Amino acid sequence: MVTTYAEAIDFIHGRMVWKKTPTFDRMDALLAALGNPQNTIKGIHITGTNGKGSTTAYLRDVLVASGLSVGTYTSPFITKFNERIAVNGVMISDAELLALVQQIEPLVTAMDASEIEGGPTEFEVITAMMFLYFATHPVDVVIVEVGIGGLFDSTNVFTPILSIVTSVGFDHMHVLGNTLTAIAQQKAAIIKPGVPVIYGGHALDEAGSVIKATAHQLRVPFWSFDDFTMDLKTSLNPWHETFGWTLNADVLPLVGVRQLPLVELKMLGKYQVENASLAILAYYYLANENIVTFNETVLLDALKNTNWPGRFETLQTNPRVVIDGAHNVAAINGLHELFDRKFTAMDKITIIFAALADKEFAKMADELASIPNVELIATEFAGPGKRNVVNEADVAAQVKHAIKTAPDWQSALVTAEATATENSFILLTGSLYFVSEVRAAFDEKKLQTLVK
């Protein structure tokens, strides 16, 4: 019997990570034993290759600023496991997490002894904990992020009020398929009858055609980038993004202004403008449904102040050290666009790169190394424990560009800081697990400084 927080975390992480079985049998059985808590929540379901976390953060902050209580379910965590289940941006307490595990543990133990595929996986257990928490701690809206894909993802067992597909790109191909069409089919599977869907792309692109066809088949509203205009502006502050946003006249009944004045973001990247735009469109829809009251000032202020850990986040200013959880080729391409648009005048950008071995690390490293004024250092980190980190020598051997290597990111950072100038910065990227480790180390460093 689990009696402490540490034992609860060990219980969760002790579950099998993945079972490639196209069924909800384990999840259904566990939720049924809990009284089907998933049926009690009012949720927004979000999937996509990249941008789920940031879109969740933008939408959460807008709804909270509007006076709603908002639960979120996200992964992976950046600072502490508890943040995966949060209310109004505040992670659940250790005591609350322990209580959830104590309710679920005997049910899981019973299932382990049954014939149901050996019991639920780690993600199934965490997802059940989330549904149970929000059933017993009700909020106005729960934003539920898919783990992988959508079709047989453990979260795909409830009917939301809105579905969002942020983007579709190549990642987790061993599970989702090797074409954008196949991957889009997996993600489109979160669309439910009677539930509108917003897509972070264009209706005529390869993935968009799949998602739109699914929406039309289910006779639900489908909106995409074709239904509004994003007009990226040059920002006076290179560490902010500024853009105009206009809703097309025939998309939704008018609940507020159709054209917003300049929208400002603290999170950088064209992809963040796209993520924020999806949150804006979702806000318009929710206002149209009388779930929230449209308020232009509240909307703009919330977007401007939204942060999401590990997304082009500055950890240190002298010299400037930034982390970004770009963990696949599409996300790395987004970084390249950002550098070309914002940082061409920099003397040098040092990128410290570490990735998981099951990612397309050579393509990712090559893209980073091709950015003007970039010095790329491949290195390693401790890793999440159950997945291998690629060796820096393997990265160097497989990329087309000449790069440097370091045995660990700490020594790579020391080297980079020694040659940093006022007109330069250091970026650590390649994996969300990597930036989580780096962020934790910087938090500990700050704590030690305060103690001294």
C-alpha cells in the first residue's frame, strides 16, 4: 500500500510505459471501477505534433483572466511531476497526488492479476488520475492534452466541447505512421460527433484535408488558418512577437470585434503566433457558446503575459542562456525561421544540442548547424530513464556539417559562456526532457545563490 508521495511517484513510474494494443479495454475497465469520472467534466481536447502545451497555456490564461476556473492535463512535466494536473496554472499538491494514487492502486493491482492485458500503463494510470481529480474537484473547463496521436490515446475516452489539432508533422512514426496522411488520421480520431474542431494549418494541406474530411463526415464545424488572418509585424522588442489578427466575416456570429489591435506575445516564434491564434479562435467560439464573455482587453492582456516553461525561455541574462524544447524536425525548422527573422545581427549563437536516440537527431542537428552564425555543440544529458539519449559522437558522425561535441551539457555550457559576447546568446535544445534537466539545474543554482 502506497503511503508517501515518493512511493506514489515510484508506483506511477513503475508501470509499463507503452503497450501497442489498439483497444481501450484497460482504460475503460479502470475508469468504470472509478465510476466513469471522465463523463463529468466539461473539456477541451487538444492534439497535434507541436504546440499543444503552448496553445493550452494561452487558452488557459485567457479563460482564467475571464473569471473561469481551468484545469489542465499536460505532458511531459518540466519542473515537477505534479504539474501534469493543474488548476489555474497551479499544480496539484503532493497530498492530492498521493490521495489519487491511493484510490487507484488497489484497482490497478486487481487488474494486474486479471486477463486485461496485464493492467494499465503508466499514461493510462495518470490519465485516470486526472479524470478522477477533476470529477472530485470540479472546474469550469478542463483542457486535456493528448499523449501521442489520438486514435487510441488514453485521453480519447471522453466527449469534449471543442477539439483542437494544433499541427501535424513527423514524430513518433513507429506508432503513428510514416506519412502525414497516416499521422493526421490518428490525430483526427479525437473528433467526436457534435463537437467542432479547430486545426492549426490549412484545409487544403495534406493533413488538413484528412482532418476536414473527418469533420465533414461527422457533420461538425471545422475551422482552420483559412478562417482568420495572422499578420506578423516587426516588434520593437526582439524578445517579443507582435501580430495583427482578423476573423473572417462568415466564420462565427459576431461576439466581439472581428479585428484585434496588435497582439503581443512574450513567447517567440512564428509557431507561437500560430498557437496563440488557435487560442484566440477557441476563445471566440467559447464566447459564442456563452461559456465565456468576450472582452478584448482581457484577451490581449492574458496573451501578452502567457509563459510556458521550456519554450524559448530565458534562464539567465548575462550571458543570455535560453532553453527551448524543440524535440523534432518541425520544431527545429521553427527555430530556424525564428533566427532568420530575429537574430541575424547576432555575433554568434551557440546551440547546445542533446536529443533522444529515437528521434531524427541527424536531421535536427543538420538544420541547426545550417543557421548562420551558429556554433553547434552536440552533447548528452541524463535522460528520462526508460529512453536512450543519443551519443554526441553519433550525432557528429551522421550530420553533414562540422560540429563540436562535449561529454555533458554542463561542460558545453561552461565553454559557451567563456566565449559569449554581449551580442550573442546560448540556446540549449533538442528534447523536452533535456530542457527540463537544464531548467532544474538552474533553479537549484539560483536557490544556492539565495542561501549564500
